[in-house]
Amino acid sequence: MNQDDHIITRRSMIRAASVTAGAAIAGKTVFAGATAAADTAGADTPAPADPPAGRYRIDMHAHFLPPRYRESLLAHGHFLIGGYPLPEWSPEAAVSFMDDWGIQAQVLSVSDPAVAFVRGAEAHDLARYCNDYASDLIARQGDRFGALATLPMPDVAASISELHHALDVRGLDGVTLLSAYDGIYLGDPRFEPLMAELNRRKAYVFIHPASIPADAKPELPLPDFLAEFTFDTTRAAILLMTTGVLDRYPDIRFQLSHAGGTLPFLAGRLGVVSASPVGEIWPDTLPKVSLLHTEELLSRFYYDTALSSHPSAMGSALSVTDSSHIVFGSDWPFSQLTFRGSGDPAPRLQETFDIAGRLEVERDNQLRELPGLASRIG
């Protein structure tokens, strides 16, 4: 994608004007800055666009801690998650946060360590509790919440069973997986039956990073959520690519946390084989091995903006995919201590996207990929 793709064009402004004229979201105008942005049309570089006004955003990286789940975390010594103090959470606090920052709905997921800190029946029961809690919340406030299923991983058989309950019985919108379980990353053959089932269902799957054991990482004066989490997302994504999972199961739609971690930066290195003599002489009649079509595989992932709205991160993601595969995320409530000043969970998106692009990233893509949520919002 080149620079011109981000310039506010006549077509984008027509689209913005048509949406403004034809729809109001939550009783408020969608595009507060349309007139000002129109004055920049034809410029060599995109001028910062005022954020659209009103409650329009769909938050695809938002967490919940239902009471029994939070109590279990504390009982097992999980006072910090990725180096971040375990926050309080309630539906009321979530709605207040959404109302403050123009968010119409949050798609809730359980963060690291999911339910992998317990095993067997206890893990299955805790996953079931989280999924039933989320479904009951949606039944009460379906216009403000969606949810992604919690699975009792790394138990694959139990996870496939819970997948049926969460999606078919309770009607959740997709699935959450951690990047790794007990140091075993997604892409490992042990998870193959689950991947096959997710593909059969054409599931939307959010990959959240897992904490790295202390003996498997260097000591840094930073909490894991600032740097280590991005590396773990990268490892999971690379293994999904290089083990052929993306090729075997092309109907799974994977969302990567935090703009894909360092994955976009590594695109050229990962794709070096395709530019080698091996890639140049590979017969067209044979399926390409994973490293021979890295660019296409990278473009399939969805990249969220959680703690990653800075132009350097968004520009990197846009170098490997287009705006149809970028989705707004806040990482709330785990990110709440980082919100000072404006408090906006994506404070610099306007430096990368024009108004129409922001609507796509912050709303349209989500409603396209999660039709159940779209039908509840109306």
C-alpha cells in the first residue's frame, strides 16, 4: 500500500457524506470533522482528521473478569497479568468507559492466562462459567457487548466440546486463544483437531499473547505487556504460517493483538525465500510451501490497534495488509492505567487514517466479520 492510498479522496468524502446524511449512530452525528477534512482533499499528505463524533466504535480487544473467574485468579496467585495489576471489572464500568470514548460495543474476551492456570474439570467448569456469563450479559445488553469463547486449553477434546456449547448453544461471536499453552505454540500438531474444527466453522479467532515464564526470558526493567507480549504474538503467528496451518485452514480468521507484535517488521526477512532462486523456479503446478507466499499469508491476519495506534505501528501493519484487516481495540481494563491526558484508547489513529478510513477500522470491519454482533446492533 502506497502513500496515496491514505490521502483523503473525493470518493472517500462522498462516502463520508452519504453516511452522515443517511445514518446517525446512537443519536449522534458520525462525522464531526468531515467539513474540515474535505478542505485537505488533493493534498500531498493526509492531514490529521478529527475523530468521528458519537458512539460508533466497536472494540475488538476488550477484556472481562466475571466475579468467579477473578476470584479464581487471585486464589491461584495471579495478582499481576503481564506485569499489570489485576484490575476490577464490571459491566457498568465497561459501559461507562465506552460512553466516555465513543464506543458502541465491546467484544469481550478473557485475557492471559485464560483458564490454563487450572486443569481438568476445574478448567472446563471455569471456561463454561465465563462463556455462560458472557452470553447472559449479551442477552441483557446485546447492543453494548459481544463476546469470544473461552476454551479449556490445552485440553483439545474438552475445548472442541466447549466450542459447541459456546457457539451453538450460547451464540457467542467467536473464540479466544492464547499464543501458547505450557510453552507450546499455536501451530503445533497437537492442536490440529481444534484448528480443523475452527476452520469447519469459519470461526473468528482472537490470538492473545501469553506470559513468558521467568526462566525463558531475559530480565528487563519493563512489565511483560509492554514488550514481551508483542514477541509472543509474533512467535505464534510465525508458527501458524510456517507449519502450514494458514494454508490447511484458510477459513479461520485470525486477529493478532497489538498490531501483530513485531510480525509486520519481519515481513521482508520471513519472505526472503520467495525472493531466492528457490522461489523463482518453484513450479506453478505445485502448491507453494508457506515461506514462498509470506506476503499473502501476512495479509490474511487481522491486526488490532490495542496500545498500537502510533503511526509507526499502524504504518507497519498497513505495509503487510490493507485497512480492511485492521480493527480498533482498547485492551481495557488492563490498559486503564496507561490512559492519561485525553484518555483516548487510540489517540493517534487520525494521523494514519482519514475519516472514512477510521470508520472502516473502528466499526465497519468488525460488523462485517461478526454478523451476530451486527444483527444485535441493528
